[in-house]
Amino acid sequence: LSGLGVRPGDFPWLRTLHSAAFKLLRLQHAQILANDRWAEFAERHGYRLSDVPRDLDSAPVEMPRRTPDDITRAAYAWGRSRALDVDRTLARCPGWDLNAPALRRFWSRLDAFKAEHRLLDFPDLLEEVLRQGLCPDVDVLFIDEAQDLSPQQIAVVESWFPRCARVYVAGDEDQAVYGFQGADPSWLLGLAQ
């Protein structure tokens, strides 16, 4: 890009929503529930998790479901990204073969673990941005791949809309692939109306 006169710092907000939240909150990587902390949590409580998040900007193509604990963690992540509590998550996931007491225990234990170590997971980042009313200092907001936004992500970008002179939202509902993470392309379709 240097041949085009673009320098690395020219677009500080060209990033994922979670990465933008991380920057807005002025966090350090040690404050994020990352791979090593997931492993510590799993070991402490005897969970068998076959995969864990890698970093702030990557997500698995598909949520691992090799163990019952993977399914529990997937339900937790799905519910959080849809801004649901544990009971509403259980009600919305009847075909997931979930053990309700196990999900409640997992949810409670993870919340306690995060509080003990002052950690945030990905849904926490977005909740904090909304709670604090934070927004990138931009005049133009461009949201790409909008078909894959979760309700929680949608709430964040909608909170930014009024602060921007222009907003562009792009996506293709036929390419929605993040339903397992709570994505819902109906919002994009609603905007098109």
C-alpha cells in the first residue's frame, strides 16, 4: 500500500468489531480470555474443550463439537452473542442436546473465573462498549459482511450510526455462514427494505 501513499497508521479503525472494542476500551492482551486462560479454566473445572479462541481477530470456521463440553461452550457463546441469559439460551437451543444444569454450571463458573482474573471474553468487549457508550472517532462508518453480524454486534454498530455523517452497510444474506455464532442476516434484509 505504500506505493499508493497509504501508511500503516492511516486507517486505525480498519478492523473487526471485537478489535475495535479492544482498542476503544484501551485493553491489554492479558485482560482477554485467551487460549492459555481457556486452558486454565478447563483444567480447573475438568472440562474437555477440543478448541479455544486463538486471538482477537480470528474465529473458528465452525464451532468445535467433539465433546459434550464443546457443545456447552458453543451454547454459551451462541447465547451471549445473541444477548440471551442462560435460561433463554436453553429455551432457544432445544435441538442441541444440552444438559441444562451443565450449561448453568459452565456459565456461572466462567463468569466467576473471569471476575477472579479480571478477564473479558469477546461478548464482554461488546457489552462494555455499549455500556460505556464508546464509538470510534470516524465520520464514515463502513460495515462489511453484515450478514454475519450477531444481535450483539448489531447493537454495537447501531449505537455508532447516529455519530457518523455517513454509514454504509454491505453484505449478502446468501453468504451467511456464522449462524453458529449467533449471526442473523434478517437485520441486513431489514435495512435493505
